Amino acid sequence: MVLLLLFLGAMYQGLRSESNGYVRERPVSAWVAQDNTNNFLRSSSYLRTWHRDSIAALPGVARVTPMLRLVTTAETPMGAGTLFLIGYPPGAAAAEPHLVAGRQVADSGEIVLDRAFARKYRLVIGDTLRIQRHEYRVTGLSSGTNAVMVQFAFISLADAVALVGFRSIVSFLLVEGIPGVPADSLVARVRRLGGRVNAFTQDQFVANNQAELQAGLLPVVAAVDVFTALVGAMVLALLLYSAVSERREDYAVLKALGARNSTLRSSVLKQALLATAMGSAAGLCTYLALAPLAPRFVPQIALALSPMVVGQALGFALAMALVGAILPIVRLERVYPAEVFRA
Amino acid sequence: MIPAPLVLQDVGRSFGEGDQKVEAVRGVSLSVAAGELVLVMGPSGSGKTTLLSMAGSLLPHTSGLVTVVGQRIDQLTSDGLADIRLRTIGFVFQAFRLIDALSVEENVELPLNLAGNRRPKSRERARALLEMFGLGPRRALHPHALSGGEQQRVAIARALANDPAVLLADEPTGNLGARAGAEVIRLLHDSAHQRGRAVMVVSHDARLRGYADRVITMEDGVIRD
């Protein structure tokens, strides 16, 4: 149970870190999106290309990088996979992903893939894949671009525009300010432009994405955690209940000899805590042994074990022990010292 | 005059209600003085064990008074009853009731540890008792490795661990052969006469008659003589 709790917690943390990693690492002051769009991961955003020129002309703005994002299916020799495809002008550092191998997209027909996607479909640098009848050669592998359900890939803006079929549309604009210009003031200036656009500081946009992730995933993970803890508590309760039942005569003897109920209760509680502590230690060791192997079997899994995750798992384990001890203690209360006289 | 450590006055115990009500013990009055061994005899179902259970505060009485070393047990809480059993009463059972998961020494240590003694002290006391009962070399064994007579001697050592004023024994020789039974009878007798304990023994064993200071016969839940 603790292993499962650790796995769930680490997966949640890994997902938070990986799927927001690309947004978090942008070296920009502000993000500009369509009005009513406040995050990158779960939204649509369409801006006209002339917005870029209007924003670039604002005082304090050093550079504006357009980005076109689309969800598409890539055909690989190992099958079809869904990609979060991001088009940006080659050489625009503001939009370039963090690479773990190869090089960034420099030209049309090139693609950088998330490393988990590449591992899942057994693609390496130099391989090709097809998107809407167009062939793309893999030039690099990125990290911080795995949203578990879907992975990011990067192509040139021109290729992305060709795939979408509309020339005058982008999804987001990444705004870099002149050094010394506060991001807040840039955002305020963009907002004053109107034209159904909204702007966020980098920090705010990262927080929005984090909140979006939490709103979608946290209740699910929390529910699974609670059910896991309940199942664990029930298993523990049954084990201890059986142990108390099997040793009923011994408990009757202890009561006859003068053991207080509180002493026996604490003995059952200690057994529950000991079993949980041993289970927790075994779960943690098993996790540490298996976690490095997980990406080999499920490449899109991103695990990040933190002290907080361990603490939460142990907290749930403690709750399991306390809840699991209730039924055996009730059973224990019903053992009477006079039972020692039973044949 | 020193009050008797164990006093039962007009004690009764019934089970069930209405038509189903069964009176297992009715109006029994009995006291066991310090240094006295009282033997309670009678046929099966006569209420002997129920009487012993009430005397040992293992079973609440439904009428009358039970006083152990001057303390009315009906006035005690569950913890108070546990404490009086721990510090004042020693029990010896027909089926020994040793805890098999523990060694002989640990079984004897058990009441001492429950009474809050530190481990070295309780171990020392347990070893001394086992030596006294000729079980020193057997202390590391588990009860199942001992003979019936040895197990009952361990049980008596455990009963005496906290130096109780009252010792209650239920058919202590019931599962033993003649020789082992005689040894147990001698230990109970010594416990009363040499150590000054109030000893109450419930038994069918006629050999005990010769060691008892008083013999009480029960029948149908009452004392016949």
C-alpha cells in the first residue's frame, strides 16, 4: 500500500514538474494569449499575427516570439501517437525547449521530440516520422515536455502554419522585456492595447498552469490515495483481528493476570504501527529499487520522489495503522478474563 | 485480629434473565485467612469455579460482597480490578495457561513487567522463583517443551511473582500425574503455611484434603457443609 502511495505521489509530483517544465523554463517576461485563456496546457488560444507587431511596438518590449500550438497525430514505425506540436521561429531562444540530446530545429522538415515520446516509439535522432503527410526528421530530444497523457514536439513556425492551414494565426506570444522593465508594467501595457488579448507575467502564467494541473489531477490522486489507505486499513484490520482472535486465550490470561485494557490496547496499536512501519520501509525500498526501471516499461511516466511525497505516504500509512487497529481493539475489549477457565 | 485477605459475604451469581435465569452460586459466605489453605470441593457444575472467578474478580458477582485485602471489588473500576488482580491475587489454572510464545522465564516475568518493574529487576525475581521451584535450568525453554508438572510449577511461580496476599487455584492437579500433583500440592501448602498467603483451591482431588486447613463442599451453587 505504501509502495502504491509513494508511486502515486511521485507520479503526481513528476507530472507537475514535467508537464509545466516547458512553460516554467521560458526566459520571458510575459505571455500573451487570447482573452479568456489563462494557461498553456488545457486551453485554446488564437491570436492574429498583427498582434505581434502591435506588442513589439510597445515601449519596454525587446522581442516578441510567436508560437503556434496544435494537437496532432504523428505516424511512426511503431504506431501513431498524439503530440502537442509547437511551432516557433527557428533560433528564437524564448521558445526553444531544453534539450537532452541533439540540436534545436533549424529548418523546415525538422522536429524535436520529447524524450519520453521518442523512447515510447523507439525513435532516435535522425529517424523520421509523418504528420499529415509531411515527413519530419528528428534533430533533438527534449525534457520537461512530457504531460503524461501527451508529449510536446517542436517544429518551425512555418511548418506549423502549413499544418494548420491559416497563415495569420498564432497561439501565444512570448514577450521579452528590455532589461530593467518590470514584467507587471509590460503586462499592463499589453492589456491596455485591447483587441481581445490577455497578458500574464511569466510567474503568473506558470502558477496558472500549476493550478490547472492541480484542479484536474489532485482530486483524482487524492481519491486514489484515500481508497488505497482504506484498503490498507482494512487489510491491516483483518490481519490484526485474526491475530487477536487466534491469541484470544492469551489475552484472557493477560487480563486475568492484571493487564489493564489500556495496556492491551496499546499493545495492539504498537503491533499495527510496527506492521505499518515495516511495510513502509519495505515499500520505500521497493520503490527505490523499481522507480529507475519504470520509464523502461512506461516511458511517459515521470516519477519525482520528494520528502513531501514520502511524508504524505507515511501520513497515510499512520492513518492506516490507527484506523486498522480499531476493529482488533474492539475485539480485544470483548475478551473476558474469566475465559481462562474454559477447557 | 488481622482481617482475612479474602472475604465473601452472601455472594451470588446468576446468568440469564426471566425463565432462562440460572443461579450458579447462591448466598455463599466464606473467608480465607492469611496462612490458611481452604479447599472447595464438589461435583462438576456445583459452582466451584464460578465462586473462584468471583473471588478473583474475574467475574462480577450479582449479589453479596467480595472483599480482597479490605477492598470491596464491586466499588472498583475496570482498571482497579486489573490492579487488584495484578498485585494482590495469584492465579493457578488447571490448564496452566502459560503463554507459549514466551519462554518459561518470560512467563514468570510477565506479571512483574505488567506491574511496572524494570526488566533487570523482574528478570532477577523470575530467576529466583524458578530456581526455588527447581526450574532454573529450564528457564529458556518454551512451555510446550516442559512436562505437565513443570508447567504447573511455572504457573505457580508466575502466580507468586508479585508476592500476592491471595492465591487462587482451579483444579491445580487436574492435569497432573500422582507425583507431579503431590509436588504442586506441597507448593500450595507451603505458600499458605510458610508464606502466610490466603490460599483457596477448587479441586476434585481428594489428596488435597490432607493439606487443607478447611474443606468446603459445594452443591447446586451453595455450601453444604
